[in-house]
Amino acid sequence: MSTIDRPGVVGTTHRDAVTKPLFWTKSRSTRIGDAVTYMIIAVMSIVILFPVFWMLSTSLKENSEVFLFPPRWVPKELLWENYPKALTFLPFGLYFRNTAIVTAMCVVGQLLSSPLVAFAFARLHARGRDALFLLVLATMMLPAQVTMIPLFMLFKVAGLVDTFVPLILPNFFGGAFFIFLLRQFFLTISPELADAAKIDGCGYFQTYSRIYLPLSKPALATVAIFTFMWTWNDFMGPLIYLNREQNWTLTLGLSRFRGIYGTTPWNLLMAASLVTVLPLIVLFFFAQRYFIQGIVITGVKG
Amino acid sequence: MALATRKSKMGTMARQEERTFYLFISPWIFGFLLFTAGPIMASLFFSFTFYDVVTPPRWIGIGNYTGLLADELFWQSLKVTALYAAGSVFLGIAASLFIAILLNRNIRGVSIFRTIFYLPSVISGVAVSLLFMWILNSDFGVVNFVLWKLFRIQGPTWLMSQTWVIPSMVFMSLWGIGGSIVLYLARLQGIPTELFEAAEIDGANYWRRLRSITLPLMTPVIFFNMLTGVIGSFQVFTQAYVMTNGGPNNASLFYILYLYRNAFRYWRMGYASAQAWIMFLILLVLTVILLRTSSRWVYYEAG
């Protein structure tokens, strides 16, 4: 084992602390390199975090203070009442509820369908399986815009435009990306477990639900989190399918906020934006490793 | 005799397994036929018709395609998208690779920095578009203030300038490179330490090791990033719709924005379908070209 240990792939915090060499045991040139590295990374971190800070700062300012030049970094007085003001000007509670319903249903749909399909591709033998799996992968390459117009017509003919159905329903038939991710994960589970279950009299579905699902909680969490993130942020879907304001989602409401107000009330707009992204930020901090895991397993950036 | 019964029994089990397989994947097959295969064929058909939703589609042959080739806005949208793709893919790869290499230097607190760099990728969409409209505001935006304060430069009008609107969006895309950083970092941490130790014994310094070991080993990820980056550029919609609505003077008329307008603003469904198919063909050709040339510069470990 080398003296300088390399950190593992994910979740290395505790290993860092144990195996990283202490600062003063490193050579001089390494120390200078480290110092420069820290400086560059620190400056970049500030640049990266600044927009989020600026969103918060602007959201707490008085309207005249927003347009001060030079800008005031921290508001003189923290105007928390901007938040109720921003959220009651438009029915944000309603948008929030709509977004939550659509997102929750999409997550449920993906969790019901994708793992089952992925299990079949990973563990059941059948003629045509590999060709079908290639087809699954091929659909990942297809740009959504190719099917967008006929899908719209389909839902229009079915009388489902201006409902949540077009946004939710497709999730109940498995997503190619998640099927791929879960299949990769299932393949890492020892097939002997499935064989043992079979001997104990478990059917295929029981093997799936009693052995594979409980062992795959991290992968299922990754699926849930990505579905959550994509649905919550989705703009084009709601824009195409939702008309009446009572059906609008947060992104749709937010995009109309500016037009309604005339001159842009940046403080209120930033308050509303922050409330919109807050669930994602909170989720990210609690479930960070599942985000990272999803990216690393599939190579897709989320 | 005993053997024969066992054989047929195996056959029954295999058949049962096969039936279960198709039963389990039936949701996907149903979804594929209804939401992918069917619409693909419908879209191909629409692209050869005049279709305004109100009246049934009318066959016009390749009229939509020839129409598009003569459509200035179509070429403009291609130009905008290509410019953005070139800028965001190239700068995105350079920046994320640079940060990943820095983060990989055995320093403490890597996971904290990784969290910071990944955070913006979580919050894409409308809220971020609004945030950058504010930051890039020409009169009260914080970017122009910093430019003035540090360099005494009068910043451009960014999103309101025909010249600067695409660079602005490229700049904004750099905020979301956290995903690539995580990918590069994972790959970097998978490089065996022995390679570096051997090179060090041979007298190779840090830069030499970076150029001769690290970068070649990173080429598969760089290649992957190029591919997804180009595809991603053809999907840009929210920013363009919310921030500039294609302006000023169509300088940010992204491909999908123009497609969206044709389909859902002007109800030219046939025309928009043809646009979607041309985009699909462009992406297919680009992918093939990238794959063909990749053997010359992408390093795959033997085996």
C-alpha cells in the first residue's frame, strides 16, 4: 500500500480523514501545489455559490434597495415579509400543490414499473431478451421532440389536454434510463440468492419483491430522486399541456410572474424562485450520495 | 425415459420463465408501442403533410423539408444552436476537467467542494433563468458591477445584445457543470496509483504525468461529455423561452424554441415534425462522425 492513499469513488469523507497524509508530512513542492489548489478551488466555490446567495439577498431587500448602485451585498433590513407578499400575489400555494401531485405520481409510477422491467432484463432468460434490451437503450438516444407532436395529438384526441395525465401517465410504463440503471444494479446482486429463493419455493415475483427490491434501496432512491428533480424542474411539459391557471405548476407560474407585474419586482421574483427551488436544495443535502451514485453508475449528468 | 421427462420438464420451466419475462416487461412494451413507436411513425407521416390540427393532415410530399431549407429562421436557429453547442461543450469540458483534476489532488474536504460544485445542477430551469436575468441585468446586474469595480470595464448589455446573448447563455451553462465534475472525478479516482508511481520513478514531473497519464485515461469521459453536450444543446428551451424568448432579433432563437413556436404557436404540426426529423438526422450524423473519429483520440484500456 502506498503512503499516499487515493480516495475511493463516492462518500469518502471518513476515509479522507484516516488515510490522507498530514499537511506537514508532505514535500515542500506538494505543499505549495496544495496551497495554490486550495486558493483556486476556494475562489471558484465562492463564484459558484454567489448566485444562490444573491438570490437570497435580493429576496430580502426593499424594492428601492434592489436597484442601488453599487449594490448592497447584505440588505440593511431583512424584509421577510417579501415572502408572503410574493407567494400571495399569485396563487403559489396552488402551484405548489399541483407540482407536488404531479411529481409524487411520477415517482410512484417509475418505482412501480422500472424495477420490475429491469429485474426481468437482469435475471430472467428468454428468447429475444437481448434484442429488446438494445431497443430499450436505443430509445434513450431518441430526442423527445420527435415524439412530442404526435403525443400531444394523442392526448388531445383522448381529451386529456389540460389535465395532469399527459405529464404523469408515461412514467407508469418504465423509463429507459432507469431500466438501464436498475438492471446494472440488479446484475451486481448474486444470482445464488435468487436460486436459493427458488429452492425455498419463491416464485419469480416473490424473488423480485422479497429479495431484489429490499436489496436495492439505494438504487431505488436514485430513481426516485432523479424523477423528482426532473419533474419538479420540468417546464416544457406543463407549458404544452396545461392551460387553465388552476392546473399550473410552479415553473409555469414563475414564468408568468414577470409578465403580470409590468416592471420586474426582482425582490419578489427572487423570493418566489427561491421557494420553488428550496425543496430540491433540501433534498440534495439529505440525499446527496444518491445523486452522485446515479451519475457514476450511468454516466448521465442528471 | 427418465432423461426425456427431465428434459421436457426443463423445457416447461424455461417456457414459464420466458412467459414471466414477457409478463414483467409488458408495461414497457405497452408504453413503447403507445408512447414511442406509434408516435415515431405518426411524426414521420406528419412531416410529409400540411397539418394545422383543425383540418385533417393533407399529403404534400417533401414540401415541409424543402420549405425548411428555404426558411431563413430555420438556418438562424441552426446557427444559434451550433454556436451555443461549440461554446458550451468546449468550455464545459475544459472547466470541469480542470476542477476535477484540482479536486483530485489529495486535498482535504474534497466532498465539501464536490457538494458545492454539484449544487447548481440540482436547480435548473425557470428559477435559474430568472436568477441569471437578474445577475446579467445591464444596469443593475452584479456582473457588470464587478466588471466595473475590478477592471473599469463598461459591461455589455448581455441578454439584450445580439452579440452577447449566446455567450451569456454559454456562461450560464458553465454554472451547471457539477455533473461532469463528478464524472471526471470518479474516473480520476479509478486510475491505479502504480501508474503515477512508476512515472515518478522514471523522473516524470507533475505536468508530464498529467499530460501523459491522466489526460489519455480521461478521453473516454471527454468523448462521452462531447456526445451528451451536443445532444443537450439541441434540447435548450427553458432558458431561451424565459430569458429572451429568442431575441434580440432572433439572436437566441434556439432550434427547439423555433420548433415549439411552429408547433404550438402557429399550429404548423407538419412543418414542426419535419424539423424534429431533421434534428434527429443531424444528431445521428454527428454521433456517427464522433464515433468514427473517436478511435483516433479516445484511449480504451486493452482487454
